[in-house]
Amino acid sequence: MKKFLAIIFAVVLFAGSVSCAEASVVLEDGREVYEPVLVSDALYYDSHGAEAYGWEIEEAIRLMMLECGSYKVSEADKREHCAVLCKQLLYTQTVGGYNGWGTTLWGVMHASNTYLQTAPRIWNEEAEPTEEIAAIFWDVWVNGYSTDFRVQNYRTDYHFEDYYSGGDWAINAYSIGTTYYSRNYWQDFSMFDLGWDGVLGYSEWEPVEVENEDDWFKPEEAVIMYVDR
């Protein structure tokens, strides 16, 4: 009898662990995002091939909570904050390091000239991410971003001083809410497949929606499917 109960308990425990493997969150635009439980030492690949370990992505989500997690920030602004971080990672991994970022997601977040005010606080209680922030980051990571790839910098309330008005590097791009996004005049994007509007394209493959929810959680490989054009 004890052996039978032990088997039943094991089955229940296994079922519980499977049910916690991913969380479903519905965003403002009605899209449902399935966010997997990250495996810390597994490599994950975004829709353009940038890579990061699960523990780095966990830190990135907490960083985004500090950067834009407030309920006062619109979903579009939160999405763009996450997109900028993904763009920075892909850029530095493509060019082999840039401006002190290194070539890892951790390096981009902790470089002395990027997220200087927020990165040291990512393990504070205030950085505990909401379901919304985690879902938005994961959605951007898996499904990509459609904004100008050259826009990889932002600040609150106003633009950096524009290069064409005497500034050292920044070119004003656009603003979302209270965040002002800029391009860097000195960054070289010649090795990227950019459209006329600066949007990064897919030269050989493009992401497709995964119909089977079980395919969203693959700790040993990329959490995205690709299809040849």
C-alpha cells in the first residue's frame, strides 16, 4: 500500500512540475504568450540568432522590470525597451564586441556605460518581474522586433543632444511615452540586412508561429522554429 501511494505521489508531483513548465499571459493587444521556465545553463536563441543563457535572460527580465516595469509605462514602450536590449546583444555578437559591451547578454547589461543605474539592483525586491514584463520580453526575444535596428539607445524625458546640433554621437529617432530613443552616429550597420527604414530583415529564414504549445519549452535547443524562404 505504501509503495502504491508513493507511486501516486510521484505521478502527481510530475504532473505538477509539467504544468508549471510554462505560463500563459494575455497582453494588451490580445496576443497570448507562453513563457517557459528558463533553464539557467541552457542556451536560448532569439529570432535573429543572438544567444544567451537562461540565467542571463532571467537577469535581463529583472533589468527590464527596473527600466520600464511601472504600470504607468505603456506596453508599446515596455516592448521597445526589451527590443533595444535584444538589438544591443545581436549587434555586439555580430561585430565581435562594441563599446565595452563584450559579446554576452550579461556583458551588455553590466557594461559601465549602459545600464549603470539599474544593473546593480537587479536582485533587489523591486526588480521582481511581473508576468507582463516577463511575457513581453519573451515575446520580443522569440518573435523579434519591427522597429529601426539602428535605434539602440534611450533615456527618460528627453533625447540625448543631437549630433547634428553639436552632440557627440546621438541622432534623435522617436519617443514612446516618456522614453526618447536615439541612434548612434558612429555605429556601423553595414554587416546587417537592413531595409530602407533601418528595420532588420531575415535574409534566409523567418520566424513562424509554433502551433503546438509544448514546443515553446526546449531547454536543450533554441525556443524558436525557422522556415526557409
